[in-house]
Amino acid sequence: MTKPLKLVYIGLHLMKLKNQDELWTVQEAKSKLSEVIRRAHTKGPQYIGKLNTCVVVSKKQWESQTRPKKSFTVWLVEKTPHGVDLELPDRNDNELRTRPFSDMD
């Protein structure tokens, strides 16, 4: 039989804990730090404290969530088709190009 979900406030967020084993008092975490770390690797985030809650996560999980995202410029350069010649109109050729709003002069 599975334990019911427990709702816990963490900062301003309401978190759903799968079981009571994820929530540690500060005193418990101090005395069983190696167990807290082991569970962070095997079972996921471990929450310490009730008022000013801290979360212990594995390095792998931390890096996957904090990895810097590519800038739009880098993404655009990577997605640009290569080896395709684009024909661009001559900017000085006034016959082919009309000026927008020229009737408002």
C-alpha cells in the first residue's frame, strides 16, 4: 500500500512529497548526511527543514536543470542552411524597389 501524498510549503511553492522519507528536519539531516545524499542520488530531491527549506539533489539532476540554454543568435546560425546561394536584390537598384509610404511625402 502506498502512502498518500503530503503537501508541504517550500518557500512560496506548494510541493507534493511522494512520501515522508523525502522531508528531513535539520537535526536529522545533520546526523544522517550520508543517507540524505544517498537518497538524493537514488530517490530524487530531499527536502531539509520546514520554514527555510533547502533541497539536496544529485549533481546530474542539478546540471540538467541549470545548463545554460543557447542564445537565439547561436541557434539561428546553427539552423541556417549551408551551401545554398541566395539571390539578394541590389539595394541601389531604384527601379525594382519601391519606397514604402512614399505617397505620404
